[in-house]
Amino acid sequence: MGRNWAITIGIDGYRNLQRLNYAERDAEAIQSFLQQELNVQTIYHFTDNSPPIPQDYGPAIDSYPTYATLRRFFRIRFEEPFLKSGDNLWFFFAGHGKRHEDHDYLMPIDADPGDEAEKSTWIPLSYITGRLRRSGADNVVMLIDACRSDSGRRDSTGFGQEKQQGVITLFACSPWESSYEIDELQQGAFTYALLEGLQLEGEGNCATVERLYQRLRQTVPQITQQYKQVQQTPYGVIEPPTKYHLILLPHKADFADINTLKMDAYRAESGQELAEAQQLWTRVLAVSSDDSEALKGIGRLAHASNTLDSITQISLAKPFYGDPPKSISLHHDSAQAVSAAHPQAVPVNPISSRAERNRSDLIKLVNDFWIEGVLRKSLYHEVMLGLELHLRPDTVDVPLRDMVVHQPLIEDLQLLPSTQIDKVFEDLNRSLLVLGTPGAGKTTTLLSLARVALQKAAANGAEPIPIVFNLASWTERRLPIEAWLLDELKNKYQIPVKIAQPWIANDELMLLLDGLDQVELSHQADCVAALNTFLEQHWVAIAICCRVNDYNALDQHLHLRGAVELQPLSEQQIQQFWLSAGLGPSLMAAGMQQDLELQLLARSPLMLNVMALSCEQSLVSFAHTSNHSTDRPYIQLFDHYLAQMLARPTRNGPYTPRQLLTWLTWIAQVLVQQRQVEWWIERLHPSLLSRRSDRLLYDLGVRTVSGLLFLVASLPVGLLVFLLAGNITLVQGLGSSLIVGTLFFLPFELAGIIAQWFPRWLAIAIIVGLTAVTTSQIPALVGKNVLIASIIVSLTIALPAALAGSLLGQTNKILLADRLSWSWDKARYGVGLGLGVTLIISLTIAAFGYGDRSLSDAFTATLLIVPAVLPLTGLTRSMTIPPTQLPNQGIWQSLRNALWIAIIVFVPILLTGTVWGLVKQSSLGIGLSFGLTFALPLALATGLAKGGIVCLQHLILRILLYRQGVLPWNYSRFLNDAADRYLLHRVGGAYIFMHPLLLDYFTENPDKFHNIKHSR
């Protein structure tokens, strides 16, 4: 186990500064804790009344904390290293501190605050840090409870801004706050909370730096609010960032704490950071001295750097943790898990051309969806408002691993421009919460960040790809965030799971999550918890948007590295907007200055854009007609906006205003009920049918129409058989085809009925078995060859028909087909499988002794199975990203799949039948007749199973919804018309309302549109 040394300094009786009351008491309390709890071997204790510090050799060290004493101590004691890697050095200071000319200073007892020119009695914090690093310990922890007074005012502001490289520094307060002493506790607030946290036992202990810091950030503000009614929030500087997992209290650490250090070590090895990896493995050994993984890691590093001799100097104590954990999984920086038994650096493979193409396609999709489709159309004449951002560090709980200090870009925290949101994002280490009131510009700010990030990602393959999601959809299934992201990428962006999984696992995406406030209220806390769990496991670039009041109502904060709140527009910004938009100041003067409510609305970027879009001629009419009787004045502005937008000529009409309002209101109501924000044509669902009779009609229609297709398709086949066979009458041709059609129809329908109560595979098995038994009991059909007939009919007719029909077990589920591509390898496998099945069946028949002719007929008939198996194996899910997405693309994709599969099945079976006719009957007509009789129903069955039923479900549903009056027949044309009127935005194949407030507007007053006059 590593050794612990410490330095504690507490000063009350300042000669030239305000006297303190409890700094000396705080230092003594820390000294006592270190001696009793951590068994610290050596403590150098400096206070007003502490005794001299005895030494093994030479005179005792004076402990009175003057400038000369402290300076001499740090100079002499830390001249040479006396500790080693794995040891801990603690430094505690309670007293006054000062910030001057961008440097931090600790004030000894004789410090002269007026000596700003020479600073001859001030000790630079950077000097102390530098000397502590010379000790040889790689774990240096500095606890600074400085800059405090009874009044709560410091001598200067900004203490703690200077980074202290290579150490962990925890300050009692943030740079712009004060540190307080609490008379009721007779201690400083920070030290009181520090000791309380260090002494915690059980699951909530503070064994690691991360947990201690989180505890301090939580309890210190509570203490100062309770006793002083002021704000004091501890502040940390961690250099390097890997030290956030440092185990401070080994006797309280658990397996998870040790495993985290191992993960850091593996990650450092894979990144060729060998010095850092050695420190991390050494930390593991300092806690669990015979850990096999750590020993192997040290050995690998020694071999790699040829420094094996230095490793033998590490002292190992008896372990107290028991058996080490067996394996560690890397979730972030490696594409695969690292085996604990044989850990090795993860090789970095070159990016394949397919991976580059997928990356490029995703960048294009995001740009088309969100930048061209939403951002540009959200800005009036593309005028970008420079909103002011207010930093809100109090709204996030920053994990210590992320508390590497990044100073704000601009000193004034109130005046960060949103036009530099990308710089703010980088400054906060790519982890940001964006807060604002409704219409404040949160989504626009998020998309502005996406636009800059897309440019970076396109230019640099190492940059993460920004991608936008709306958290409203999380409510539906409430999955872990990784699983939810996979679903969103697959369903919203059409990205195959095999492509999306490594992107998420390796943190290759920049997650831009909008609409936390749109998550169902009862599940918002769960969503925050799920996000925090995800953030604990991933070092990912992320920005999240939420309405400020909704976020403030939550009990738990997000674990992000920073937050900003968008501020309302100033009068000067509003004036500049009118000028930049080309509308002129006279318009504003004529309308806005007549109406105070209008001026207040204009402070919202959304409402200002609405005014510009709807009131290009004049604001006067709106100002005169508005009565502001509602508690939400934006309602009347939306009334005016809607009237103007409905009067605009578009290329997609013609629709009456009443139709547009009716259809849009229905969409809005459904979106609110389903807690969604995106409207997809292909995701229309039977549950949208409001009348029970319509739902029954839908179910009956899907089952009946799909089944009758077999009978209807058999009629032209019968006619062709009559024309081709020559020696067959029309009645015989139609009759034989109808018999085959019925043989397909019955298993198809029965399988659908059975699958309502049983699993699909069981329904298929029941139908195939019943078909075999039934066939064997029909003497006219079977004759003596019972086995042959049963097998042929069951496998060539009942099996594919039941396979398709079983999909009707739940007609209320519309499962869109995946995009498919052709695989010759899998196709060859399918051919081999089909031939193998054919051979097995034929040999089985031969074993029963039915003769050569029966064997020949069976082989020929069962050969028809091969083409049916072929498309099920040769066609595989596409592993590419679609370059574009169109409305209703899922249905059109399902239709394409069904047609291609039907053709692939139809043609080989037709050819097989033709060859059989030529070989066995010496007749092309008979061969074509035989092939057609089986080819069409088999093709129909496989086509229905692979997308056809989905299209049929969608068609019948659209007809019924059209009859219900909630949508037009040409749905995409209507939605595009609404987008042209700036009521909707098109996002790829989906549509969203121009703003959530407009969505609320349609849902909260659906009946008011009957009284609004519109003209075209």
C-alpha cells in the first residue's frame, strides 16, 4: 500500500489582515483525521500555536507560519524526492488567499496585503505546487480553504483560477465567491463538509476523489445557505484528468473503484500513453498489492520501455481486498473488450472505404435534415440573432472526472454571444446544457452548434459526427440511452444497427439532444437518471436542451460540465434584427411602439421571427386588433400568423383553410397523445382509427383482401393454362388453378387466425402438419403415394402460405421492411440448403419403396423449394446509409422489397416447371402451365411475407382515415404544402411543427378555428 504524508496549515492571528476564528481549529481537525483514519506516517503541522516539528536528524522545524518559515521549509524539505510513485501527499491550508495579476497567492501570518509591487511576503500557490511535485509522489492532493472572513468578503476576487499542473486541487469556493466560517459549527463550512464526507461509511462513502468532490459540491452550499444565507460552491482543478478516479481512502474502496482505475490503465496503454499507464497500474498496486492484472500491466510496460529494473523498487504490502476482478470491459476507446487474462493494446485499424462512405453519408443526412431542412427555414431571411448566454454552473452536477478547469471565453459571464456557441461548447469540454424559456432559441442554438460541428467532421475524420435527437420519443419505451440511440438511428436515420453500434460504443457521435422538457412529466426524472448513467459510462460530446422552468422543477441535475441560459433579446438587438431583415425601423415604430405587450413578445426570438413572417406589411393591424385578454399573448400573435400563412400561394395546393386546419389539428393531437414530435406517413397506426367499426373493418379488410389475392390471381393463371396446355378445357384450367389457389388461401388465412393466440412458429407448424394429414386422406388426390403427396403439398404450398399468413396474427402491428441488398455468398448458401432439403425428401421417399417414377416426380416437385428459399437467404439487410430520405419511404421500400422478392421467386419456379414439362412430358405448354400454376401463388406468398402485407395494411388504413376526414388522399402533398406555409418543417422523411409552441397552439384550442375567417 502506498504511503501518506501531509502538510497542514491553519492561521487565525494575521498581523496585517482580518483575524480569522476557526482556521487553526480546522487544521488541527484535519491533522487528527489523517493520523487516526489514514495512519499518515508524517504530518508537518503549522499553526499559530503548534509546537516545533521534530526531525529524525537535526533540530526541530519551527512551525510558526511566517513567510520565512514556510518558504524555507518548502525550499529545503522538497529539494530532493523522498516519496515514490503510488504514495500520497496531502496539503491543507486554512487562511487568507489573494488573487493578483492572474496569479494565486497564499498569505502567511505576517503577509502584508499592501505589498503588491514586491509581494515579498506572499507565497505563490504555483511555487508550493511545484515543490510538492518534487516530493516524488504522483498523487498530490491540495485542499485550500482560503479567502474567508467573518463578513464573507474577500480581499480580492478570482482566487483559484490559476491551474496547478499535475495535482488535484479542491478550493473551498468558486473563483467569484467567498469562503465562510460558521460560528454555530466553530469551523469553516468547507472543512466541516470535508471531514463529514471523509468519515462517511457504507455505499455512499467518499473513497474516491470523484465522490468526495460531488459530496462537497452538494453539502457546502447547503451549509452556507442554512447558516449564512449565501452561496458557496467548492471548485476543483484536476490535472491530469485521469486523477479523478484516484482512491483517497483505500480501506473504503470497493471492486468498482479498482476496476475503474484498471479501465483507465488499459485505455492509456491502448493510446500509447505509457507513462500515464504505469502511474495508473501503480495506483492499483498501491491499493491491492498483488493484483495480477496490474502486475502484468507493469511487466508489459517495463518490457516496452526497457525499464524493468525500476519496477522492482515498488514495495508491495499484504492485500486486503481478496481476489481481484476477473475482467474489465472498455466501453469507450476500444472497439472490443480487453481480456483481463491476456490484456494487450488495442490495435487501431485503418478506416475502410465503406466506413468513410458511411461517415460521409451520415454527415450529409444530418446537414440535409437539420441545417437545410430546419435551421435555414427557421431564420427570417437567414438573419442569425446573437443571443446572450448566461453561464449557469449551478444547474449541473459536474463529475470530478470532468472538472478539469476550462476558463470562460469571456470574463463577463452575462455576455457570452450565442454566435460563438461552438467556442463555449469547446471551452466547457464538449458537455453542455442549454436552458431557456419557450421560444428563446434553444433549438436554433443547438442547430447552430451542429452546423459548425458538421464542418469540422467533414474536414477531420477524427472529429465526432453531430447528430440531432429529440428526447420526447424516449418516453415510449424508456430504454437505456444506448438502446434508445440505436432505435433512433435505425428508425429515424435508417442506419443499420451494425453500423450504429460501434459509433455509439466508441463515442464517435456528438449527441445533440433536444426536448428534455417534452418527455412526459412523470418520466422526466427517470430520463435524467438514464442520461446520467449513460454519461458515467461514456466520454461523449453532448449538448442537451430544456426549458428552464421544467429543468428547475427536477430534483436531480444532469452530470454535464457546464450550462448556459439564453437571455431575452434587448431592444437594441430587436432594432438590429428589423434592419438586418430589411423590414426597416418604421415598421417597428408603427406597430410595436403602440403596444407594450408586443414589445415584450418581441424579446423572444421565436416571436420576433413570427412577427417578421406574418407581418411584413404592417404590425399596426395586429396592434390595433389585439386585446390581450388571454394570459398567453402569443396565442393572438399565432392567430395573426396563421391567417397570413394560410393566405400565401403555394405550389402544392389546392386546399381550403378549413381542411388545412382540420388535418394539422389532428396531427398535433396525435403527437401530443403519443409524446412524439415527428410525424411519419409510414408510421400511421390502426389505433388512430377513432371508431370501433373502422378498426373491425380494417382487421377484416386486411385478412380478406390478402387472402383473396390467391384466388383472384389463380383466374388468369387458369386462363393461361388453358391456352398453353392445348389438351385442357377452359373449365379444367380454371378449376385446377382455383384448386391450387385455394390450397394457398386456406393455410394463409388459418395461419393468420391461429397466430392471434399462438407464436408464429407454432402456427406455421400446426398448418403444415394439418395440411400433410389432410392431404393423405384425399384418395383422389393421393392415390397410393400418400407420403409423396403429403410432403409435396405441405412444403411447396402450405409452408410458404402459412409463413405469410402468420404475419396477420397481429394486424394492429405494421412492421416496415428493412432496406435489402444482395449477397451472393448467402444466395449460394440458400441454393445449397434448398438442394439439400430436396435430396433428403427424395431419399426419404425412396426408402419407402415407391419406385423410380415416384422418386423422380418427388425430386422434381420438391425442387420448387429451392427458389423459395433463395430470396430468404440471398437478400440481406443493407449495410449502407441511404443518401436521402423521402416521405413515406418505409412503405415504398416495403413495396420494392415485395416486388423484387416475388420476381426472384416467380422466375426460377416458372423455369423449373418449364424444364420439367419439356423433360417429362415433352411439351413446352404443359411445362409452362405447371410452372405458372405454382409460381404465381408462391411468389405472392413470399412477396406478402416480405413487405406486401405491410403495404396492404397501410393502404387500407389510409382509405379508412381518409373516410374519417382526418387526412387527404395525397398526404405528402398536403404536408409539403404545410411546410411551404412555414407551419411544418420537413426533416428527412418526417415532419415537425415549426415550434413546440405552435404544436401547443393547435392542441389547446382545436375548436377556435371554426370562427376564424381566412381567404385564399
